[in-house]
Amino acid sequence: MARLGALEAGGTKMVCAVGDEDGNILERGVIPTGTPEETLPALISYFREREIEALGIACFGPVDLNRESKTYGHILQTPKEAWRMFDFAGAFREALGVPVGFDTDVNGALLGEVTYGAYRGVKNAVYYTVGTGIGAGVMTEGRLLHGMQHAEAGHILIRPRKDDTFSGVCPSHGTCLEGMAAGPAIEARTGKAGKELADGDAVFDLIAEYLAQAMVTAVMMLSPEVIILGGGVMERSALFPSIRQKTLSLINGYIDTKQLRDIDHYIVPASLRGEQGIKGCLRLAQEAAEGEVKK
Ligand code: ZN
């Protein structure tokens, strides 16, 4: 068994773990996210002391995933100013001298689910996180989608419902999906944190409507075999039946597949109960180690 390092790098906390290629987590720690000068030394000594053979990082974005680029592995134009253009993957590769795998937080979570979760082996899948923001990881034919940069599926444009006059909270687009349906939108709409609201609150019918529109876009654009929904907002399990029903209603029979006929197993909650991200990092580490052997 290899000793693999896993780092789920978030805007508020860094989750570090050591595990193996079967997805077993042997130990873990949490370090609050400060500036790079505050946070990096603690992370590096955590992994150095544990003598890992490779490290997988799933990082908040936007990040540069293009291996041909001079800024590969850097964090790009994030609102977190101290981290802007920081060479995240490079800092660990240099300090630890081990292979480093690097991807977005949402691609990491998706990779965890399709490697170790209930959707093991699925080659075409989309993973959405719906929390303080909305993001999506995309896998097509067994490969995580990077493309020009990576998907920014929280910022797709949606069609506001006729009775919804809310102007949205996205600083760039106002009424994009994230601007209308993420945690801060729920709070701006109701004056309360989402967690304080009852399942029956009218706001959740709107949230389900917009998430269903996103599901339809994913279905039409990417033809996934499963769509996994995680993140704080999706801990409200009552949203699932509503999103599924609205998705079918919007598709309106245009596509008829066995997956859509069994929609309870098509639009699904994350199966790894919050561990999908860190386990995805283990897989990224393993892939980085294998890539090194091939060279
Ligand atoms: Zn936006």
C-alpha cells in the first residue's frame, strides 16, 4: 500500500489526510486557510512528517489546469487576493519532492465518487456542489474535463421564473445560477440562513426550479449517466424529489432513457457523505504517482 497525501484546499479550511489507493483514510487534520505565508508552512510540515509518496490536491478556483501553461498549478483570479497567481501545486512539489496531482475541488469530489463511491466506474458524470457558491465537476468518457480552463457551471445563465423579481447576488452576472440559488441568494431572499428555514418554505421551490434548469442544461449538453449533488444546500434532502420532478417536467419527454425513467437513481446525493473531496485527492495522488512511473 502506498502512503498517499490528500489535500482538499478550501477558502476557509484546508483538510489534509493520509490514506491509501483503496480510499482508506488513515489520519486527517484541518488547518484554517489564512494567507499563503501563514498556511503553507503548516501544510508542508504536516505532509513532510508523514512521509507521503505522492500528493493529490483538489483546490478552490479558478485554477490553471493546462500542463502546457507556464502557470500550470497556479490559483488564478480569485477574490482571495493573497492567493491570486499563487503557484499552489509547485509549492508542494518543490517542498516535498513527490509527484503532485492537481485539480479543482469539484472535479476532486466527482473523482472521489466515481472511484470509491456508489457511482464507481461511471465514465460520464457531473458533480454539483451547492453551498456558498455553486460549482460543477465534469467527467466525460472517464476523463475529468479541463478544456480551456475548467467548467464554471455555477455561472450558467438561467431563466428567472415569472413571479421572481429577485435581482441575484452574483457580482458578475446578477441572476446566473449561483446568483439566484446558492446559499447567499437564499439568505438575501429570506433574511435568514438556509439552515433556519423549514422544508416547506416557498424559497425552496424556486431553488429547486433553478437547480432543475441546471440539470436540464447538464443533460442536454453533456449527456451524463449520473448527476451527483453535494454541498451544504443539498443536505436538505427534501430538495431532491422536487428537483427531479421539475427536471423531468422541463425535459418534457424530449429525451427518453432508462436513466431518466429511473430518475431517483439519476439525480442523486453524494454517496461518500462529505468524504468525496478528500478521497478524490487520494485518487489524484495515485494518478500522479502512476504518471511519474510511466515517464
Ligand atoms: Zn455568475
